[in-house]
Amino acid sequence: MDSFLIVVTLFGSFLFFFFLHKLLLSSKKQSRNVPEAGGAWPIIGHLHLLKGPQMPHKILSHMAEKYGPIFRLKLGVNQVVIVSDPKIAKECFTTNDMAFANRPKSIASEILGYNYALFGLAPYGPYWRDIRKIATIELLSARRIEMFSDIREFEVKLAVKEIYNKSGKLNGVVKMETKEWFANLIMNIMVRILFGVRYTDNDNDERSKAQKAIQRFLELLGAFVVADFLPYLRWLDIGGHEKAMKENAKEMDSLAEAWLAEHRRKRKSKGNKCGNEEDFMDVMLSICEDKDFAAGFDVDTIIKTTCMALLAAGADTIIVTLTWTLSLLLNNYEALKKAQDELDSHVGKSRWVQESDVKNLVYLQAIVNESFRLYPAAPLLLPHESVEDCVVSGYDIPKGTRLLVNIWKFHHDPNIWPNPHEFKPERFLTTHKDVNVRGNHFELIPFGSGRRMCPGTFLGLQVVQYVLAMLLQGFEIKKPSDEPIDMSESFGLTIFKASPLEVHLTPRLNSNLYK
């Protein structure tokens, strides 16, 4: 009897400790999952929480205050981790950079990106590495960008001259809506660098057609497509986005094909001589003509999609940044005046500012950095996707999880940036003088960081700083009224200013300089 009781007691104890052990392991494993936000609905998950009226990056910022700097959402069939802290972002883009090197597939990158050939949206792998290497070393290196400095200076001076010519007909003051002026200027610079032709030299119908196609391309890349989150509904094409993408893809391909054919004709007439490349498409032809690439893409597709990717990404972000920067200056006129005083001191009024002068214009650089902080073109970095299981901030991240980094949240963190919603360029000359936007200071990463960081950072900075310097040096710039500039945002792949920015411009230099 005693033996039986002993056996029962031992067996019962074994079962108790076995289930206790399982319970503890289960609890421990559960605690390593990224916390999930509340409010998910069946099937669609948390999608309904992002419908507005606020912008998604601000909605996610409010959620971070409730759920912490890293939390999880279910967006349709996708598990998405939201990171809102620079230390955790650093862990993602350094320790786990390889794990998050992938881009999630989407209908836009399939249709508009030549079936994932567009390298900014391409999956991680040999093809992406090849094109990224070409883009960073051969197309967007400091040496190559310097080769095109004459193009940038010519286009900016010509655009300034056009404003001056209008001022002579309008009693010295030009009323201008900046979006079209910025768009034409930046498109001329980018199209000449990429394809060797002037964007606005085309006849009005052709230019208008190209402009609409490119703008539609950018809009569709940032469109909310239901089937990206609920793929089994793709056949319905809710919203008509897939049909629109197919039409736009044909227009963009026709545009790129015409430029490519013209380049081949010119190369043939010159005997295919290498080393005399005039633009990025020439460089791509020289590099790619006899090269085999992974993923089975033909050379023409690679050249067209790489050049169009650079055009779309470069033009859009620069136009957006210039608009926000000028808006901020008009709402903070003392900063605008201080920048003009710096230009007068370092450059003077007897010659135009040159790109080589910008390194000495530290306040102007601070203005641009502060604009990137307050209004990054992409406040939610392009999504990443984990290619393997990894651990972030102590949490298990399964393979296939999407990552969204809300840089707007930590660009506005009061623990990092005192008075974070105020425009204070001086912070980059004092408390944050060693912080820059090149991807190593995670409290300020408007271009991203890690191996999927934007490769056009240097070019973007060059163009934004130089265009701004020329505009400030050449003109007195005023608001049309005493009312503050409206700083509301519009949704898209990049965050445009919702309302037009109208300015009044008056020449401030000797008339001989504008001729």
C-alpha cells in the first residue's frame, strides 16, 4: 500500500512538473513575440486603423505611444513589425541588415517594375547586388556626379533667368507657384543626366504626355492596392489600380524605349566607342552590353528599368524636399534672411553661387538637414522583409515578416530633439552639429540606412542645396499674404505638400548676372 502511494505520488509529481515546465516554456516563448496592437478585425486585421484622416506615419506614431517602440500589426495576410525608435532601427540595419535585406513583393513592383527588375524594389539576391553595385559605383559615385556638375549649374541658372525675364514684364515682382517650376527644373536636370536630353525641349504635347506618365508612375507606386494585403481578391482589381498600372507601364516603357533606341543609334554612328559616355544610359550600355545578369532579365529591360528607377526616385524626393524647405523658410523669415546673409558673406553679390561654395554655407546645410528632419520625403521608409528568422530588441522575428520603420516618430522625439516640432536649423550647428543624413546617425535617416539605403543620397543633397542657394541668392522671396504657409500633407509614396506653394519673387542681384 505504501509502495502504491509512493508510485502515485511520484507519478503525480512528474506530471505536475512536466506540465509546469511546458507552461513556463510556452509563456517564455510567448513573451518573445513582438507585442501586437489591439483593435484587429477578422480578415483585414488592422488595416482599418490606417484609413485616416491622419497620415499613416502619424497614426503609427500615436500607436507607438500606446504599444511601445516596437509593435506588430496584421495588415490583411501580412505580419508587419513597426519600429519607432532609432536604437531599434540601428539594430535592424546593422546587426540584422542581412536579415532585412529583402523587399516584399507587390503588384506595383511586378507591373511597373518590369516583374521585379526595378532594383529599388527588387528582391534581395545576385541580380539586386549586381545592379546596386553598378548604380553606386558607376552611376551615383561622387566622381560621376561631379562630371555632371555643369549640367546642374546650367539648368539652375537657366531656370533663374526665366524668372528674371518674367519680372521685367511684371514691374519687378513675379508671382509663382513653385511646384511646376521645381518640377521642370529637376526633371531637366535628371533627364539630362540620365538620358542626355532636355525635358522641356520637347514640344508641349510630348512633354505633357511624358510628365503625366511619370507623375502617374509615381502615384501608382505609392497607391494602396487591396490585393497586396488580400491577394485572393486580386481578380476583382478593386479600385482599378492594376489596370491603370498596366497602361502606365506601357507608356513608361515606350518613353524609355525611345531614349534607348536613340542612344544605340548614336553609339553606332560613333563606332561604339567606350569611355566617352555622355549620360547614365550611355554608361549602362557600356557596362551591360556584354554582361550576363542573374534572374534572366534581358539587357534592354535592365537598362530601361534602372534609368527609370533613378528618374522616379530622384526627381520626386528632390521636388518634395525643396517644396517643404522653402515652405519652412517662408514661415520662419528670420532663418531665410540669415541664409541670404551667409550667401552674401561667403559668395557676395557680384557672382553666382557655385556648387563648390556650398561646403562653406553651413547655415544653409543646417536648414536642409532640419527640413529632412521635420518633413522627410518618405516618413515611413520603404518596407523591408525578413529573409530569415532573427531577433530584434529581444523579440523573435519570423522569416517573411515585413518591417516598417517610422522615421517621422524618432525625427520628432523630444528626448532626442528638444522642441521637436519647431524649425530650428541652429541645432545642427550646436547640439547636433555632428549629425548628418548619410545613414550613420539613426536619429536622422531620411534616406534610410544599411544595404538598402537610397544610393542617390549624395546627388539628392547636391541638387537640393544648390537649387536652394541659387534661389535665395537671386531673389527676395515673400509669402503672398501675412497668413502662415499651410503645412498639411498629402498621402503617397512620398509626402507632398497638400496645397500649392505660391511665392512672390523680386531679383536682388545686379541685372547683368541674370543675362
